[in-house]
Amino acid sequence: MTPSPNMPLVKTISERCRVCYTCIRECPAKAIRVAEGQAHVLDERCIGCGNCVRVCSQNAKRVLTNINQVRMLLGGQTPVAAVIAPSFPAEFAGMDHATLVGMIRTLGFDYVNEVAFGADLVAGRYRKLLDGSADRRYIATTCPAIIRFVERYHPEMVDQLAPVVSPMVATARALKRLHGDGLRIVFIGPCIAKKAEAASNSLNDDVDVAITFAELRVMLLKEGVDPSTVQASAFDPPHGGLGRVFAINGGMLQTAGVAEDLLTGHVVTAEGRSSFPQAIRAFENGDLDSRLLEVLCCNGCIMGAGVTNEDGYFARRNRVSQYARQQAEALDADRWRAAMTDMADLDLNRRFVANDQRLAMPSREQITRILQDMGKQRAEDELNCGACGYDTCLEHAIAIHKGLAETDMCLPNTIERIKATMTELTSTNRELAETREQLIQSEKLASMGQLAAGIAHEVNNPLSVVLMYTHLLLEDESLDEKLREDLRMVVDQAGRCRKIVGGLLDFARQNKVVRQPTDVRETVDHALRMLSHPDNVCVSVRHDLDDPIAEIDRDQIIQVLTNLFTNAFAAMTEAGGTLTVRTGDDGAAVRIEVSDTGPGIPSDILGKIFDPFFTTKQIGKGTGLGLAVTYGIVKMHRGDIAVTTNTNPGVGPTGATFAVTLPRIEGDV
Ligand code: ADP
């Protein structure tokens, strides 16, 4: 009947866990492992305190339920006793204890007893322990979570656990002596760890099943037990005495008649998730030299995780004290003493078994490496913000080494990484958009190039014939002047057509780049010399090349420069200005910048200037192929061309700058 000790006390419901790490913060045993973003309770490390259950706002922690085992016991032939923990007034506010006993009886229990009697017996044993040899020092063992904590994390101290059973087990043994060994015992209390104690191999099936007040409520609800119609009833004997205050911290000492003396420090109490581990550590290393350390994992059993009542600590404590006081007043002292005497020889001894769950600590180098992985290079990077559930970055790093935590749990580091990824993403997006633009432009140019090559080829030959015959006709001296004039017009216009066809051929030819080591400085100077510049434009050249040699197609780059210079001069013909040419390099690439002080390029046409046949010049002045050809040549060199411009004199000097970047050798950017 005893549930397997291997069944996990607490499990995480993955779908509900929102990975807030609160359970990690509250777990005194560090028994929660975060793996792949989920917080899992490790049963072998869990001490059953239920802190994680209490603090989980998502109800993502499920406690082992034993209701079915209780039902099976109640359905069997053997008598069953319910033993109720002294903290019950903390749970059942506003309910008379006799009503509660009546309700529990309605579920089918043959006896309903108070664990307070067992607490009285246990308190007597503690009194004896303290009266015994003064060299022995003990940790009280009334709290099962504390026992599990010592067995797992202070195994060397197992012998210092007071060798006394808990009030629950003492009650069970007393009842079995009274009603026979066949009596089945169900403990009902505020504690999850009691389930593990009931199932413990180191006890002799004293208690069959332990359930929480929460489970008792479920049973009462399912059975439809109505407090208003139930027959009130008293607890079965033997009745408890002072043991009713065991559920409050210090209650065991008061029952045993031992005071926590601040002067001698012989007896010290500690409770709560941060105090008790400190107290046990101090007790172990000698900083605390008390003879008895009474430690409770919760703030007294009244605050146990199996309590559903949401009242605060003092309200719960008040109800327990009040009930204990009332019962003490009504206590039949003679009967109580007689019952205690009857049980004086009851075996209340217990031994504990070490179950070392300590994990190896990392070396200083390992910690440094883990902290670096978390983006903590310097001491000031360790924010100790506690968002990961560990109090310090160091504790988090140690937990990572032990396989209990993940680097990703560090919130500040995760935020930094998200920011970096966002920046990277934005820049990748921008690059993608630029590449897409260039691709569209290249595709446009490629199809235009094919078309242009076709047209140029077809038109060039007849055009040559027209020009040749027109020139032949012009050689005839007898022609009258009017006709001669017309023929000259034919030559002019045919010449213009030839220029366009030439442009088309250049445009179509761009895909053949013949790279030669070329002096960029000389190429720029040569291209400038080839063009006569308007009188009202001055030219300024600034070479700033560490290495002027680049592997480029000199003729094609001269064509690029000629186009850019021609456009710049055209932009400045009316008002004059300055053409500035700058060269520069950075090892892998050379840069040529052509700037003018013209009116600039309006934003509405900026996106079209590289399109073939786009021109704003008058008919006969421009073909709209200059920049398309330029763009094609630069791209065939695996280079780049960018334009910056200002048309608003209010913001600064107007003008346009074309910046051409070419890889110094093929394949370099
Ligand atoms: P075209 O010079 O035959 O018009 P381009 O392809 O060389 O053909 O130029 C296309 C258009 O780009 C020009 O008509 C002009 O509107 C604009 N443009 C080019 N360079 C400049 C510049 N430096 N300043 C102002 N506009 C320019």
C-alpha cells in the first residue's frame, strides 16, 4: 500500500511553466534543473518542502496525489485511522474541530486521532536527549524536509540527526499498540515531504499513506460531505496535550519544556528557506555550538505547502494557539498522564541514511569560462540581478557547471544578444534590399544590352551606307547651295544616329572586362585631359592613393570617368562651378569620387538616372546611356557606384558626387 518512494513528489507541467525562474529562487535544495527552457524538479535532489508549489503563479507544479490509495484503504476490510496534524486549525478556519472530525469520519475512517499525542511523546524523548550526555549535539527531526536536506546535502551530519521518530510516526505506533498492528494509518497534514516520510524505507510501514489538507478537501468535496449536516464528533483517544503547538515554530521546545536560551545558546531554532540552510551549515562548521538545533523548513508547519487557506502567518498561528489553549483548559490531566505512561516504553527510535546528492564544484578557471560564455568578461558585468533565480552570477555559473542551469537564463545577457541580433538583422536587411536593387538594375541592363546590341548591329550598316552616299553627293561641285545644305543636315543627323548607335554598342559590350595592372592616378588624369572643360568650371584633382596600381580595364574606366565628367560639366555649364576628383584606397579597393557644384539631382529622378535612355537633357544633347553604361562597367568590375546629392541650397552647397569603388584585384571587394 505504501506508495513507491521512487514516485516524484513534485512534477512540472511543461505546458504551464512560463520559465519565470521563481521556483529556482525559492528552492533551498537547488533541486530544479532548467533544460531546454523548462524547469524540471529533480526528485533525487528534492526535499519536498513544496516552496516551488507555493510560489508558482502558473500552477505549473503538480504534487504527488495519494487520494486513490486512501480510497482503497477505506474500501478494505481492515480498520483505518486518520491521524490529523496539529496545524489543522490553520487550514480549517471558522470550523469547529468536532465538525471536521465528523466530516472525516463520514469518509469512512474508523478512528480519527490527533497527532498532538504523538507530539507529546516525541517531546518527552527530546527532553531525555537533552538531559543525557552533554557532548552530543542534535538536529531535531520533526520536519521531514530538513531530514531529507541533511541526508542529501550534509551527509556527514546524518549521525547528528536526533534519533527520534516524528510525531506522525509516534502517533501511528501508539495507535497500533492500542488497536493492533493491522490498523492502517492515513496521515492528514500540511506537508508534502510527509508523503516521502510515510514511504521511507527506513521506517517499518508505520504510516500507510500521507495526504495533504488540500487532498482531504478534494475528498470531502467529491464525497459531497456537507459540514452543516454532518454529525459532530470528538477526536478518538489518546488525546494530545501541549503537543498541539508543534505546528508553530518553537512549539516542540515548549512542549518539551525546553527554552531557547539566548545566553547559553544551548538550544537554537531556525526556520524558513534562507535561514535553515545557514543554520545547518553553521551547526556543521562549529559557528553554532548549540546542543539542539530545531530547524523547520517552512515558517512552521502552519505555512506548509499542503495548506490551501490563504490567511497570513499570524492569523493561522492565532487559530492554532487558540485551539491548543481551549483544549489545554479542557484536558483531563490524569487520563493524559496515564496514556503517556502506557506508551512510555514505545519504541520511538529512528536511524537516518545518508543519500549524498552534492555535485562537484567547478574550478576557478571553469567558473571564469562559464561567466565569459554568459558575456561577463569583467567584474562589473556581473549584475547579480537575480533574474535567473540564483542570487549571484557566480551561483548561476556554478549551477551551469553542475548541469542545473543554462547560460540562456541570464536575462541581461539575453537582452544584449537580442539587441546585437536585431542590429545584425537590420544591416542584413539593408544589404539585402541593396542587393535586390542591384539585381533588378543588372537584369534590366542585361536585357537592354541584348536589345541594344541587336539594334546597333542592324542600324550601323545602313547608316554607314547613308553617310557614304551623302558624302559622295556632297563631293559634286555642281550641286546648288540649297540642296547642299539639306545634304549637310542629313550628314549631321546621320552622325547623331551613329553616336547613339556607338553608345548602344558600348552599352552592349560592357560584359567583356579586360583587366590589366593600371595606374589609377594616370587613368584619371588622362580622362580629364581628353575632355575640354567649360571656361566657367575649374577642376581640382586630389590623389590620395597609397598604391595607385589596380587590375582594371583601363579603356572602360576611362569611359566611366568621361561619362561622369561630361555629366558634371553639363550640370555646371550655366552657372559655372568646380569639378573635384578625389582618389583614395584602402588596400583591397580603390575609390574615385567625382563631385560637381551643379544644381544636384532631384529626388524624383534619382532612382532612374542609371536606367538606359533616361535623360533630362534636350533632344540631341543626351542619349540617356552614359550612366547606364557607367553602372554596367562598374558592376562588371565587381565594383560599386553610389551617388549623393543635394538640391537644397538652404541645407548646404548643391551638387552631386558619384563615388566609384573598384576591387584592386579580381575577386577582392
Ligand atoms: P545623359 O547624360 O545622356 O542624359 P546619363 O545616363 O549620363 O545620360 O544621365 C542621365 C541623367 O542623369 C541626366 O540626363 C541628368 O538628368 C542626370 N545627371 C547625371 N549626372 C548628373 C549631375 N552630375 N548633376 C545633375 N544631374 C545629373
